[in-house]
Amino acid sequence: GQNIDQPTEMTATEGAIVQINCTYQTSGFNGLFWYQQHAGEAPTFLSYNVLDGLEEKGRFSSFLSRSKGYSYLLLKELQMKDSASYLCAVRDPHRDYKLSFGAGTTVTVRA
Amino acid sequence: IAGITQAPTSQILAAGRRMTLRCTQDMRHNAMYWYRQDLGLGLRLIHYSNTAGTTGKGEVPDGYSVSRANTDDFPLTLASAVPSQTSVYFCASSREAGPNTGELFFGEGSRLTVL
């Protein structure tokens, strides 16, 4: 089966940096996505990696190493509004290119 | 801008009853999906449709059925609800399916409680 692991919870201070790790063991790989989900709301797309390396988008960056089955999402200059769950998802060609999600990491930003 | 609309937002249902969750998108996306989200388990794919007229089974399809009569609508039916189907249900869409599947756009969710 699909195995996508993320830490359950993380806490950080406003203005700091937090790194959310995601490791995956899936039947196939064709891209990794990160989504943000505020409590009681729908997930929204943050970033996408298909090749190794770092993708930067403002305060958020995402890194991928396909050989290690590893990704991280880096949140810089944390703001209170960044308190949310962050979901890692792998697109798998052996599952008709459907996304399999990790359980999510809840990030709490403290003043 | 509507995007994806789900209904109802919330529902309490007696076990054994039939229930249909509605999902409509106005983005003309080809692919649509139903996920359920449970604490500690994340989002799990129930059923999907790569294009109008076709459907497929996801990870947890048992007890659910879907249809895709047109591009815009993708209802999810629970034929005879059981308490283990208590969950938050998210409908989603993407422009394409297959290797070009890009980001998913999610509806606001339907919270279903089966007693």
C-alpha cells in the first residue's frame, strides 16, 4: 500500500522558520504536492515538485529528493495565519495518477 | 467565482438511510473526485471520474456509488449509511486526469454524521 509519513504536529513562533518533512514509499511516483488546510476549510494548493530540488514561492519553499523518497515544505517568516494543517500528497502512475495523501501536519504559530 | 459547490454542508443521518451528497463545478474541469477525511487518516479517495461518462474506484469505495452524467455534476450516494461513514466528505476537480493531473480544487466539504 501507500505509505506517506508526516509529523502529526509542530509548533513555532511568529517570525521563525518551520520545516515540515514528508517521506513516502509508494508503488510509483509522478509528482509531489503540498496543500494547506485551515481548520474547517477546504485544502488549497501550495506547491508541486516533480524533479529533484527546491521550488520557491514567496515565503514557502518545497524540496524533493526522489532517490530518498523525501520532501519538505519550508515556511519562512511565520505569520499567525500560517496556523493550519499541511498535507503532503504523491501522484502515483500505478494508481491512475491519483493523489495519495499523508495524514497532515498541524502547525501552530505562537506569538 | 463559485468553483466547486457541495451540498449539504452538514447532515445528521440515521443508519440505514440513503443519502446523496451533491457536487457541482463551473470550471469545466474534466476530472472530479470524492475524498473522505478522518482524523489521523488524512484524505482518502473514494471514487473518481476522469471525464464525463466514466467513473473509477479509489482506495475506499465500499458502500458508496457515483455517477458522472455530465461535466459539471458528480454526486456521491450512500445506499445504506453506516456509522463508520461518519466523516467529512470533500469533492474536488482538476483540469485533466492522467499524467497531466495538476492541482486539485476542493469544495468546502460536507460533514456527515451517521447515528
